[in-house]
Amino acid sequence: MLIDTISAFLSHEEVSALFRSLPLPKGTEITKVSLGENIFELTIKIPGSYRFPVKVKLEIQSFSGSVIWFAIKPPMGLDSSNTTRPLISAIPGTAYTGYNLMKIDLVEFSAGKLRGLDIERLDVDPGGLFIALAEVHINSGWKDLLGFL
């Protein structure tokens, strides 16, 4: 199935719920999600590493095809290898690309439900997230797609 164009707006609450539903390492929990201009700020409890929650910013750098690149901004004095890399490796379709950059491929993240897509627009502000997609190639029918969304 092919969808020419589709767009969606997710409220701040829906974006928070999306982040909280990500498959994270055991005991790791996203406790708060704040949104800024093209920035997601996550407050994360990481067991065994720190006694206090860690705040990490993910700033959208660019997007192309089905891939979004983020700059990772860990708290001052903390190495991203201890705070964010274990999280990145646990989420399907994500990869640490070096120099505090990560990418997420939405096709890989879909776990086989999508075959391809092009991100045309991606905006984040304190109110929520807007995304517009084109040429969305779906491997299954409407029922499966709506269940995924």
C-alpha cells in the first residue's frame, strides 16, 4: 500500500506518552518530557549509574528520507557513553553515530510495518510535534497500520 502524503500533530502529552512507551533497559525510566523549539528534553532515571535523574536534550539537526538526526546534549560533566548510549542501543532503529549524534530510522523503528517513507516536515515546539510524510510504503493493510499508529 502507498500513501502519497500524511501529516499528524501530537500534543505535548502524546509526545510524552510516546517517549515513555519506548523499550528501555530494565529499570530505566523516562520520568518527564519537555519540549522546546526542535528540542526534546528528557528526564531519565538510570539504575545504578546516578542517584539523581539525568536530564538529556535531543535537538533535531536534520532529516532525510526516513532518518532523523539528533544532537545529544547530556548534562555538563557527564559522559554520553554512560547516560544515553545504553538507551539508544535499546531502541529499535536507533544508532549512535559519534560526536554526540544519534539517528533514528523510522522504517527500522516500525519493525517491518513500513517499507519506506520521506519526511517532508518535522517541527517541535512547547505545544507538541508536527510531522508530514510523503511516499509512505506500508507492508501491511490498514488494520495493522492503525494498530501501529
